[in-house]
Amino acid sequence: MTDTPSSAPRLALVTGASRGLGAAMAEALAPEHHVVAVARTVGALEELDDRIQARSGQATLAPLDVTDDGAMQHLCRSIFERWGGVDLWVHTAIHAAPLTPTPMIDGKDWERSWQTNVEATRRLIAYVAPLLVARQQAGGTARALFFDDSRAGAAYFGSYGATKAAQVALVRSWAAETVRTGPEVRLLAPRPMPTAVRARFHPGEDRAPLAAPADEAARLLAGL
């Protein structure tokens, strides 16, 4: 984990920060937050860091796979030891399996979809929740942001749709459990964007009408 000392008053953990909406959210949160950016792609994280620094922000880069349980435990423990908690968690990490008829879903694609979209989310909720509670108990406002997708149940979206729907159900349960006690758990609905995930599902579509990730990040954060 490469580190940059921070004097920012708030800490934002962004999982899935290398590209698309995750990167846009990380940029939008800087410089008001020190951003801990988690993703597998080192080069993309470094490019994100350059953009954040250009906005006079600071980031800690964590080139990790969210499905690596030990690595994520270590990261969350390190965040607690250094900063004492997290003000905002933005979770955009997702695996987009290829579109395929349901009877032909590949076992490896299904397993990776489940591990990334559901199991990693379950574990991260367990690890990040105490960090959010710690910040809340210290007098801060703690939030966790997740993102809905209406394609669950659509034709050929079996792997992605089923596992995304399971993730959403998990998040809704957590949100219902924390209404009175906090932290605040939000499930947001971004508009279609020209991301790599969407390109896998809609190759060759006209991308001009799609919303820019930076614009969507600004809109979604303003809605808070």
C-alpha cells in the first residue's frame, strides 16, 4: 500500500477505484476527503492519484483484489490504526461476466461473479462497518454507498444479474438494520455511463447519449 500523508479532515474508502464510476467518485471526493483507493490495476490507480493531486487532494493507493480476504482484513486494520475510522465507503467493485444463455453459464464465470459481487461485499461490510461506527461514535457522519442495477432478470444477464441482485439484497438488509443506529447505508441508481462494464454488455452502442462518470459522481454526491 503506497502512502501519502494527509491533513484532510475526512477519510473516504473507495473500493473499485481504478476506472469508471469508482474513479470518478474518488476524484469528486478529493480534496475534501483523503481517499483510500482500492483496485487491482496499479497503473490505473497511479493515474487516478495524479488526477487527485492535480485537484490538490491526497490519496493512499491500495493495489488489492477485494476477493483477497487476508489483504482486505489487513487494509481495514491498517486504516483503523492510522486514521481511527472511515467517514465514507464507496463500493463500486464488480465483476461483469459475459452475456450468455442461462443454461450455458460458465462455472468459472459464475464463481468469480459470486466471489466478487456477493462474497467480497459480505466480508467488506463486516470489516468496514466497525470503521464507520468508530467515526460515527467520534462525532462524525458515517455513510456507505452502493449502486443498484436494473438488469437483474434480463435475458442473458444470468451471472451478473443474479449476483448483483444478491448484492443489492444484502445491502438493503444492512440499510434496514441501521436506520436508527447508523451508519447510513445508501443504494444509489446511476444513469447509464460509457464504462468498461457497460461496453461488455452493449458493444457497439452509441456512447454519446450516455452520462459521463464525472457528471454522475457529482450528481450522486450532491444528492446526499
